[in-house]
Amino acid sequence: MSAADVSGVIRFDRVTKEYPRSGTALQEVSFRVAKGEFVFLTGPSGAGKSTILRMIYFEERPTSGLVRVSGVNSEHASKREVSKLRRRLGIVFQDFRLLEDRTAEANVAFALEVTATPRAQIGPKVSRVLTQVGLASKATAYSNELSGGEQQRVAIARALVNDPFVLIADEPTGNLDERATRGVFQLLREINASGTAIVMATHDLDLVRHADFRTIELNRGQIVYDSAEPRAEGA
Amino acid sequence: MRRTVRDTSAALERSPVLTALSVTTIAFSLFAFGLFGLVALNIRNALQQVEERVEIRAFVADGTDAESIAAAAGDISAFPEVQSVDIVSKDQALARARKELKEFSDVFEAGVLPASIDVRLKPGFRDPTTVDRVAERLRSYPFIDDVRYGQDWLVQLYRLRNIAGVAGLALGLAFAAVSVIIIGATIRMAVLARAEEISIMRLVGATDGYIRRPFLLEGFLKGVGGGLLALLLTWASMRLVDQYLNFHTVFFSASLAALGVAAGAFIGVVGSAAAVGRHLRGL
């Protein structure tokens, strides 16, 4: 691993997040994600998994502590810097978040159009990622004409089209049946194998057990287990 | 800019019903305001026409020589409040009375009516206080017998003008406020209809400025469209009233009409900026 890999493309240093109404969501959370790493975030609902993901794309800022993502840090990041960072991140959600009045290719192209990509480059890039996720034949289908697994693939294609260095996935298989889950997870593995780091929050412990990736387990806003760290004595 | 225009036209095309609804709502809000404006304009014009008839008549004593009257008339016309001065001889006064009061024309005999100096005042100097002040100065001429200007009538006219002005301003502000609220709510509805799209735009790295620009252009176009439609509706209403009630309504001047459309555009842009800004802050 290079020095950059060791320092991590994502760094959380003693991050605490408190909400005025619901209280503490994260407490003194520290971890790093290296370039090209695949990390599972697990834990019960309300453990803080989604809060961590939202902090990675700066939708939330810590109450204390520091989040650094590819050189952008939570203390000083301007809105413009956050926008620029997000163009290099891919984000995937459980509910897909596709625009229903647009085709698969239009949904993917949308991510390029709003970031001022020259028009001539949009078509080839969209074709490339739709092929990568196995949906080249459904490019002109509207989202309501696609299965859940296919819709998630479109969402992944949209996340990939800007060649992100990290893909953030919040329960990406949460709405899918077992077969679709396997398909989407296999796709994420392939994306990771090509060098993109992936941070994936999931409740699916079977998926976690069968994959040999780093796992960070959270409970009540704290890291209770990190497979990359040696277990504490007596733990 | 080209991208903003393209995004805006795509957004308008994607939701034609909502676009039509927005433009219609803006149009009817401005139409209500326009009708009020038209009524206010015509009341103002009517009062102005009455006001233009304000005249001070200074009756000249019999036997006054023409040179003295002419000298006084020249002197009076130099008053800063005075617009015009007419010398009316006894014969002219008789002819005027016979013409204005035809049914009593036999009553008037030559030499009965006195000669007079008729004074008209400039706009802005026709209020009761100024008229009274000028009348007092006319009375100071030794050959002036009497000065008349319909004092009671003038006081009533100015009271009516003041009531109309205050009521017009209050109603105008109320109509304008209601229009702004309705237009703001309409634009907010259009923004909320695209909430998912806005949230995805932010997630994939669009800047707030990029997200905001098409909405501003959309607000501008809807405001202009609504303003033009409101103008058309106001004009059509005026024509109907003129035709069926036999009125001679005055319509807005070109510059006032342009100002109305510009106000629509302004409300559209400001309403959009506020609605998108509020939405972006809430994300």
C-alpha cells in the first residue's frame, strides 16, 4: 500500500454528531478507508450507518471531530468544494432515486448534464456504463418498466458515470429479492475490483459473511467492531 | 446560458399542465390587480378632469378702464401658480351666460353681467388653500368687486380626491400583496413538483447556482406570460364594459402596461429565487 492508501481517501477522526431533537447519532467515531477498499457498515437501525454515509458526501457535518474525503475537510469545505467532490463520488440508495419521467439512459445522462459535461461526451459515457451494469438493451426503458434490480443497476450506472473514486451505497439491496441482491452485489464487487472504493451500509449479514471484505459494526453511534482492527482483549 | 435555456425549456415541456396552471394563476392574480388599477386610473382621470375646471373669476367694477384691467391681467399671469388669464368683457360674459344657460337666455340683458378676469391655475396649485391664497391676492386690486371660485365645491372635490387616493393606495397594496402570495405559492408548488430532481442534482454535484438558474428563467418567463395574459384579460374586460355600459374607459398607457408586465416578470423571478432558495436551504 502506498502512503496515500494508508492515510486513506476517507478519514473520520473522533467524529461526533448530535441532533437537537434525537440526540447523539455518532460518538467519537474514527476510521479510515483506503483507496480501492470495500467496507461494509453494519449494525441495527439507528446505529449511525446512514449518518456516516451522509457525512462522507457532506450532506451532514460533524458536531465535533473531523471528516476528510479526498483532501476536502468538514471544517472548511465550501458549498462549491462539496459540489466538486460529489462529482467524484458515486451515491446509491435503497430506493434508487430515479426520475420516473425519464428513460434509463436519460437518468444516467442527467448526472453528466448537471455537471456541465460537454454534450459530445455524454452519449458514449452513458453507453459505456449501461453496458458495464448489463443494461445496454434497456437504455430506452422508463424506470417503471424495469424490475427493482434493474432500477438499482441504473442507479449504479448513474453513480459510476463520473468515474468516482469511491461509491457510497446505502442499503442498495434493501428493496431487492435474493436473486437481484446477488446480481447487484456481484456488480459492486466488479466495480471494486476495477479500483473504486466502496462503502456500503447493509443489514444483510449473509451478504457480509459470504464476502471477505472489511466490516465496521456500529451500535448506538459507536464502532463496536472493525475487522481491520485487532479485537480488544476480552472483547 | 445556453444550458440554462435548454434546461428551462425541457422543464417547461416536461410539465405542460403545471406550466399552464402557473401562468394562468399568475395571470389571474395580476388580472385582479390590473382591474383594480384600471378603476383607480379612471377615477383619477375623472377627478383630474374635474380639477382642470377649477377657475377663479374676479369680477371687475363697472367703469374700470381697459388699460387697468389689461395691466392687472399681465400682472396676474406672472403669478407662479397661474396657468392662464382671460379677460372677459361684459358682452362676452352675456354671450357666455346665454350659451351656458339657454333656458334663461331671455332673462339676461345687455350690461347686467359684469366684466371679469378669469384665472386658471397650473396643475399642483388647484388645492383649496392655494386657490384661496390667489383669490385673496385678486381681491387686493381696487377695481375688483368680487372673487368667486366655488369654495365649497372645491373643498368637497379635494376631500373626495384624498379619500380616493388613500383608499386606492391601501387597496392597491392589499391586491399587490395577495398577488405576490398567490404567485409565490404557485412557484413554490412548481419547485416542490421537482423536489426529487433537485435532490438528485445536488447529490451528483450540481452547484446551487446551476440548480437555481433554470428556475429563475422559468419564473421570469411565467411572470412575463402571466403579465401579458393579464393585460389581455384587462383590455378585453374594458372593451366589454365600454360596449355594454357605454363607458369611455381610459386604458393603461404603453409604458404603464410595460411596467405591469415587468412587475409580473419581477414577481416571477423573485418568487422563484425565494422558493428555490428556501428549498435548497431545507435539503
